[in-house]
Amino acid sequence: MKKLARFEFPPELVPDFKKAKRLEWISIAYFISSVLVIFLTMGNSQTMKTAWYDDVLSLTPPIAFQVASRVFMKTPNKDFPYGYHRVVNIAYLCSAVALFALGAFLVIDSTISLVKTEHPTIGIVVIGGHPIWLGYLMIAALMWSTIPSVILGRKKLPLAQHLHEKNLYTDADMNKADWMSGFAAMLGIVGIGLGWWWADSAAALLISVDIVHDGFTNLKQAVFDLMDQTPKTVSGQQSDPLLDQVRDVLASQSWIKDFSFRMRENGHIYLGEGFVVPVQEENLTQHIANTAQTIEQLNWRIQEFVITPVPELPDDESA
Amino acid sequence: MADYLISKWSASSWLLAGALLLPACSDFPKDPEKTLKRVENGTLVVGYSENPPWVVQGNPEPTGIEPALVKAFAQTLHARVRWRKGTEQTLFEDLEKRKIDLLIAGLTDESPWKNEKAGFTRSFVEHRKKKHVMAAIQGENAFVMRLEEFLYQREAAIAQRTQP
């Protein structure tokens, strides 16, 4: 059985990959600390409860990244001839479903607490013999759960773009956007202090709507990936310019009369098939091998490009 | 990018400035229903349900560990206490309707009323592995905080009184 070649990042990207892995380990350690800090100061504030779930969920992308990065580079074998790249997509889908479902639950939960006019009771804690209002500690905890997260997000973003790592990109993007929910949460707690009982549930509702939004964005991306959507740039905005380069290579071959091709993403890598109508059949196999190689050398992401000669293209098919 | 940075940092610094200024206000946190302001130099309405030695039925007013604490607390607020006897069931309903300000009944933090609309204080004494609390109106944080600070100052004395 023809197996894919073993995937490795090109040498110039190996330092970035190592850096990304290190940042994701730091993220895991950091979010665990944040989950603990929020838990210890949660009291019975709806905002803090939501912020806690938010932090727990923020753990899933880095964990998924670490697990997937151990598996996806495994050499393709008899049982998995396409390799293990899809592990990334599966990990991604799982965390997206969790994000979406929990977000929806929190929207309902916060709405109920708003409708039932729950007034959050926040008393004092005693630290080193000094009584202090728990609300202040909540704000401190929220700062810890926000500011480092934003910094981590900004550091991860360029790496995700270099590595063409969509999960890392979404993770970094979500971290970067954490300042909004962190800010809303802090306003919620300050609002409680000002005697606005509704500020707590309202802030919680805002944060959970944001979680649902993140969940939906991720879910859409994960489903599109598994449905072999045509390759897009990491930020998912437009189709990858690499496709144009492939088209240019095919168009510039003098032995090709007409052609059509398609590509799909498989984790980090692209797989593609080209259907070509040759001008004449002399040296055909040699031409095919050369052209496939040229295309595969365009970029490290193009792992395999299969060229099939056909007598003619279907009517509606044209590059 | 620069705009984004500026807006982010100005938002954060506003928040930081706000958070630092807040302790400067003397009345922070505030009560949504202004319980503390109403009670100060006024009347503290206390619901009680007998549960010796914490709350003991007396004439004309209850005695025991918790009523003594409540009386001393009311003194710090220059408030007089109006007592209202009831069962836990009726008193928690009264608390939800804000007919009473405070409920004492030898409650612990494992109370089955924990999920009712009530604001439980932090525990002021641990007795036989049970953490004892009082219940105030839900979300009246200035009042709850004042009460908790008072109870915290009396912790050592209460612990001594409840020694077996």
C-alpha cells in the first residue's frame, strides 16, 4: 500500500514548533493556576463561576495541541496510510463541541440567575488577620486570569501563522480576546460593590455569550476541516494563495493541454490531485513525475500531489 | 494595531485606577437595598428559632450565644433590636421578603436552606466539626461585611464560650 511520506517540519520551522510547544506548556500551567485562583475566590458570584468555566475551557486547546503534536508526526503505516494528521482535527472538534455546549449552558444559567433576581452575597475573607472584602480578591484573581493570557495569545499568534497551525491560531486568538471577558467580569464585580445586584449576572451573561461565539467559530472551522474544505489561510479568511501557485505550475507545463485539480487539508499538510489532458503521450510518466515533484517542492505544506492523465475533462471542469 | 494597543491599555489603566480608588470610598461595597443605612441608628429586626445553646427561648427576649452576639452587634450600629420568633421555614420566607434583617437559629454552613434566597455569613465558630453561620438578606453586602467583621473580632471569645 502506498503510504504518505513521513511528515517533518522543515528545519527553519523547527525552532518555531519547539517554541509553540513550550508556550503551550506554559499556557497549561498558567491556566491551571488561574483555575485555582478563581476557584478560591469564587464565592457565590455568577460572574466568577462563568470566568472559572471560561478558564477551564481555555485549558482544552493547549492540551489538545500537546496531545496532537505527539501523534501527528508518527510515520504513516499499513493501518494508517494517510498518517495521523487528522488527529489534530478530531482534537479540535472535541474542544469546539465542549466550548459551544458549555457556553450555551452558561447563557441559560446566567439568564436564570438574572430573571430570579439573585443578589450575589459577597462577604469578607481574613488574610493574615486582616478582614478584606472578597470582591477585591476577585478582581485581583480576574487580573491574573486576564493579563498573562493576553500576552500568551500575542506570542502564540505569529507562531501559529508560521506553522500553519489552525488550532494554535484559534487558541491564540481566544487568549488575545480574553481581555474583553476579563474586563466585563471585573466590571461585574465592581458593579456588585456599587450596589448593582444585576451587574453580576449581566457580566456573566456577556461572558457566556462570548464563549458561545468562540464555540461556534471553532465548531464551524472544525466541521469545515473534516469536510475537506479547500485550503484556507490560517485565519480562515481567504483561500490559500498556494492554490494559485499550483495552478501556475500546471498552466506553465508545455506537455499539458488542459487540467483541473483539487486540494484538501489534512491537519497541517495539503494533499492534492491533478487531472491533466496531455498534449501527446511521449515521456508521459516522466513528465508526470517531474511536474508532481515541482508542485511538492513549492511549499513544505504540500505533502503529496497525485497527477492522473485523462483523455478529456468533464464539461464543467476547468481550471 | 497601535489603536488596538492604545484602547486596550487605556481600558486596563482606567480599570486599575478605578480598582485602586474604590477602597478610598468608605461605603464600598454598597447594599442594593440599603439595609445597613436603615439599621444604623434605627432598628435591627432579628428572626430567631430556638436551638440551644445557640438560641435559647427567654422572656421577653431570647438568650444564648447568638442573641448575645446580635445585641452586641446592634450596639455597634446604635440600633435597637426587634425580635421575631418563628420556625426556620417561616423565617427564611421572611428573610426573602426582607421582613427581617437577620436570622439566627444555630445555623451551620451545611444548612438545607443554603440554596434559599439568603446571604449566609462566613463561619464565626467551628463546633463539633460544624461551621456556624448566620443568615442575612441576600446580597446586602455592606451589612453582611459589617456583621462578618464584627463576628471575626469576637471569634476568640465565641470559641472560648463554646468549648466543650
